[in-house]
Amino acid sequence: MIEIRWNENGLVPAIVQDARSGAVLMLAYMNAEALRLTWETGEVYFWSRSRKELWHKGATSGNVQRVREVLIDCDADTILLKVDPAGPACHTGETSCFYRTLNDE
Amino acid sequence: MIEIRWNENGLVPAIVQDARSGAVLMLAYMNAEALRLTWETGEVYFWSRSRKELWHKGATSGNVQRVREVLIDCDADTILLKVDPAGPACHTGETSCFYRTLNDE
């Protein structure tokens, strides 16, 4: 296993990408426990910074994300998850959380 | 313009994706000045957290990243840049910084 460089809060950003379409779906944060659960169960877990608790993505909505591949970048401080999503990634119902351009509104 | 939610250090993570291939190339951080320069010049700038200075991606290597689209996520705390890269994103020479799986080594 590659040793992860956790940030000052013990977290690492994790990018979620649709393994099939290549769409970038969302970015959230993992602590060591979220990464362990993701690795062991094959479904994505994060650490919710607002709620300060583990967050099993899709546990309530049903839109879980099945993990195909866990990649890490050259300096080991960012994770890229390639997943098969069971439904939209975004709480708004959009497929991806990145549905707006910066100059919208 | 959508108002960005900068983190406690005045930064926002920016995911860089190849506009053509869909490959996720890298993740780095922007401050307001890096975002302004990216927006105005059409080439990607970051804030280097290690060197504590603005970083024009590719300025020395020639591997600049031309911006096609600047997207922002639903809670406005992550940026997704779709780019045309002039060469490899990674300092190792790999196309993407995400060239390893977590269980490598």
C-alpha cells in the first residue's frame, strides 16, 4: 500500500469519476476510517466535514457508488475513485455536482 | 459569477480534466489571484502550498494547460477545469498524476 499524506485535519480529498462515462461526479474528503471502509466494502465512504461523521455515500438515497479502482496521485495527497454510480451523485438530482460554470447566475 | 467558498486558508481545490480524453490529470489549489489569472489568460494558474507562490502550470516545462471550461460544484467549494494540455501534467512525465493504484508498491 502507498502511504497517504493526510492533511492537517487527517483528511485527503477524493475525486469521484464515473468509470464508464469519464464524468467527474464530485469531490469529498476521506479520513483513514472512510478509506478503510471503502476499500473493504467496495462502496464509497467519506468523512462529512459539516456533520463530523462517517458518510456512506448513497446510504439514504440509494445512489451508492461501487468502486472499480482506487488511484493515488504522484505526491500521495489526493485520491481518485473510479466508480459505477447507482444514480445521480448530486443531492440536487444532477448526475454530477459540477453542473454549473463559474460565470452562471 | 458564482461566489466561491474558499477554505480556511483562502484556497479552493481545482481538479484538472483533459477536455478531450476525459482523463483526470491532477488536483491543485487556487487562491483568488490564481483563479483571476486563469480566467483572464485562459491558462491554468495555481497557488503552490509548498513554495507559497503563484504557479503558472507549465511555465518552465512548456506543458501549459489551455482552459476550455471552468465548472464549480453544487456547494461552490471545488473547481473543475476542463483543459487542453500541451503535454504531460505530471512532473514524472506521466500524462496524469494519478498513474498508481493505492495498492502499488
